[in-house]
Amino acid sequence: KGLSVATYSVVLALQLVIIVLTQSRGPMVGLIAGTLLFGMLLSLRLSRRLWVVSLLFAAVAGSILLMANVRDVPFSHLLQPLRELPYVNRLTTILDTEGRTAQVRILTWDSAFELALSGKPLGINGEKIPGEDQLHRWRPLVGYGPETIFNALSRVYPPQLAHIEGYNRQADRSHNETIDIFLTKGLLGVLAFYFLISSLFCCLLRWLGLVPHRAALKLLLILMLSGGVSGVLMAFLLDGSGTRLTFTAFGFPLGLVGGILAYLLASRLAWRAGCQVPERLILVGFFSALVAHFVETHFVFSFSATHLYFWVLAASAVAVGKNGLIGVPGVRQGRIVDGASQTDLDLGADDAAQTFHTTRAANERWGFSILSGIVLVILAFDF
């Protein structure tokens, strides 16, 4: 056990050092978001005083980060020494729109929305190869397909980008997960992505005991949606023009995370008597890591390893969460039972557990069979 703790401590230290030395804003912001969320959830388990302290710390840290990024607010000049600190100064340029990397991102995002909403087909009219895209009317709905951003964005390549990165450079990622999905998989892909993310977050909060009944679930969904819409509106206000969609794919995911934080505050205040506090640190870690990953991918470009991390995290979280339901007070056959006593749950527990495991095994066999069939069809079609 001691060797395992030492090994994981060394790995954690190396990861933190690497994140700091690379000075990449995406991992830094994701690390901050995940760490603050982990502290908040952990304090729920320990005491009310720690919960209040964690809220105050998160509020102060968020305020300092926001003020360090906005120059035109009172007392902003007091944070100028913070903006000049090595390594830390990267976190003070998140809202910068004039820097080189910021200009590259903004031009790429504008080009992506222009391509998706223009309605003009790719290809050359009248030519056989490359012919005109016959499915261009469906592209906003279904996208251009995986790994097509490099070719698709060539049609709307902004000339200003050549002066910043060079004439021979072309983006194959947009540094924003939502825009990448919108270009490659269309609006349907974006809806599927956010349905998956929202489902993961809701399930993990439920397994942590923070969504004890349907009213809580409805409140969580409402706050997440309201936070996302508020993020979009805030993106329009910060942009100033009121017509561009440039920052909407940045505002919606951050607003969604803000809705989750608002729910955690509301659940602690309204349901502290009837809501179980987190008892399983591993699920707290999974939830915090998934939120950190979700935030990070909207500041950086994603590739195969990034997606692999996400699916491994998601699969591990679901496996732990589902297997942990049997034997937890207030849960019968994988569903929360309001007001159930321990005595009632103990009656027929063996039969209930056997029935649940049998049904789950059958459902898993069907699920694996269908997924395997889909994989084989895709492989046959590609090769």
C-alpha cells in the first residue's frame, strides 16, 4: 500500500510539473476547475464548515482569475504583478483577443461558422474529380465527416491567417471541441455529444447521492441548460458585435459547468437533510476529472489520445457507479427508492440482487452484440 501511494504521488507530481512547464492554458484551466470541484465535493462529505470554506475559496479564486483577465474594471491594476509572473501570466490572457494565438483561434472559429452556415458546396462545379459536394445542404446537420477539417476549411481560409502563421499553414483542429464536432458531425453530433456529457454528469451526481429524487434531477437539468444559455448570451455581450457566433461554442460549455456548480450549492442548502453526501472518493475523482477534461477540450485541440482518455474515464466511472448501487441503502434493483428503510431493503435482498444481476447480464450481452455488429459493419465498409 505504501509503495502504491508513493508511486501515485510521484506520477501526480510529474503531471503537475509538466502542466506548469508547458504553459498550456487548456490543461491549467481544466486542472483548476477539476481541483476546485473535487474540493467542493469532498467538503460535502466532511463538514458544513469545510463546505462554506470551499465555496469562499472557489469564489475568491474565480474572482481573481476573472479580474486578472479583464483590464477595464475597478482595482484591476492591483493585479498587474500577477499578470507579469512567469507561468501564471498564461492564465491572465484567457479573454485576450489581440494576441497571436488568440487571433488564430478567432479566425479559425469564424471560418468554421462561415463554412457551416454558408450553404455553398465544396468542390469544383462541372468537374468530375473533385466534383461538387452533392450533400452540401445536409452538412450543417451531419457535418463533413471525421478528419475533414483541414480540407473543408480550405474553402473559407482567411487571408489574415497567412500573415500570422504563414501561407503554408492550415488548421486541422479548431482548438474547441464543440466546433470540431459541429464541423465533422454536424448539429446532430453536437446534440449527441452534449446528451452524452449531460447524462454522464447527471448519473455521477446521482451515484454520489446528490440527486435523490426526480425534483432534484429536474432542477439539475434546468440549471445546466440555463447556465449554457447564459454562457451563450454572455459570449454575445463580450463580443460586442452581437451578430457573430465566434464565442458561443466557448460560452455554452462553461455555462453548463456553472449550472452544475449552482446545483451543488442549491442541493446543499435545500436537501442537506434528505440527500446523501458523497461517500465514494473514487466517483468524486471521476466526476472532477471528467469536468476538468470537458473544460480543457474547449481551450485546446483534441486528438486520438484525448478522446481515449475521455472514453476510459467515462467507462470506468460508469462501471464503478453501476456496480456500486447494489448494497447501498435506499437503492433497489439499480433505482433510488424514496423513504425506504433499511429493514425493507434487507427483505428479499438476495432475490433482488440475483434478479438485477441476471437482467443486467442479459442486457449487457445484447448491448455488446449490437456494438460489435456496428464495429464490424464500419470496418467492412471502410476496408
